[in-house]
Amino acid sequence: MQKQRVVFLHGLGSFGAAAWPKQHGMALAYDALFLRRHGFDPVAEPVESNVAADVAIVMDALADSGGGHVVAHEQGAIAAMLAAVERPDLVYSLSLVEPACLSLTAELPATASYRALMEPLFEVRSQLNDADYQREYYLRAFSAETGGLETLEAQRAARRLRLQAPPWEAPLQIVPGVPTLVLTGGWEPLYEEIAAYLQETGALRRVAAGGHRPQDSVDGDHIIRSFVADVGRAMSAQAS
């Protein structure tokens, strides 16, 4: 029996397989692909983010297998949802972890507050160096300090962060009609507001410990695996 494909799309930090340490084992049961978004490369210099290119990366990964499940974190959820809107026939399910889909909830209070906090920083990002931008971004978004930029990897990560477009500018206005899980860490009103919106449009909503990375917790990993397995079994039953 052919394995169903599952593609994983990361957020702002680590990328590829490194962004999904708890989900590596899913490759035993699925044809798992750990994608890299546009501009996320271990060797090449970072470039400006490009949502359309991210969507194409997802679509290409699904097309050659005839479809699959998509698991996405943070900004990666934008491209995942846009791919499902464009080609719902290719997307078996969406698992959205702390999705940064702010354009869906632009008029809601937590999203508006977040934008008011972050937009002034985005507006001056071309005037800041990578280290100063990263420091201010983490203070505003996570109330956290960042480490130094002693390594080339750290320097590229800071540059990459500064090159990301504001998530509220994403051309995402509708919710795709595919089975959807939204998983949050229960720590930040912004993501809970987005999750509540998606729940109202039909998504299964779950919360697990782990802050901004609930997929790294035992419960969060179990929730993702169970959802993908349930959808996969339902598809197999319908096909038989």
C-alpha cells in the first residue's frame, strides 16, 4: 500500500527537518517531506520572503504524489492555507500550528493590537541592521532577549528575519474547505484569536503546552499525528 504524503512547512526560525524534531518519526508511516520556504537555505544568502513562491513549493510537493496532508507552523500556515484554497483537491488536510494568518482576523482586537505593536518596527526595518532588528522583534513579539550573532548561521537567521514581510499583508481572505486542525500553545491572545476564528469556520481546535512551539510537546505531537491519521483512515474508508 502506498504511503500518503505529508509535507511540513516551517515558520520563522529553524527550517526543513530541523523545524520538526518530534515529527521525524512520521516518516515511518508516511511519505514525509520537510520543506524549506523561499529564502531559507543553509548555504545561500537570505532573500526577501515571497508568499507566492512558498505556495508553489507546497503545490509542487503535493502534485507529484497526487496530494497529501500539510502541517505548517507560524508564517508557513499562510502558504499552506493559500495552497488549499487554490487546489483543495491536492490538500487532504491542514494542521496549522500557531498560524500567523493575521489577514483573516484583521478587524479583531488581539490582531489589531499586535499589528499596532509590530507595524512601526516593520516600517523602519530597512533602516536597522540585522542585530538591532532581531533584538527589537523578539522583545516586541515574545518579550524575550536574543543571543549574539557570533556564528554565520546566527547572522543569516537574523538577516532572514528582517527580510520577512508583515503577516497581515498576506493575500489570504477565505478559509479552504478541507479538514483542518489548529493547534496553539495557549500562551498568546493573538494565536488564540486566530484559532477561535478558524474553529468558527469548521476547524478542530486543540491546545497543548509548549508556548509558540506546541508541536514539540508530547501532547502536541500526539494531536498532530492523531488528526492526520484520522483523516487518512476516513479517506481510505471512502475509497474502499
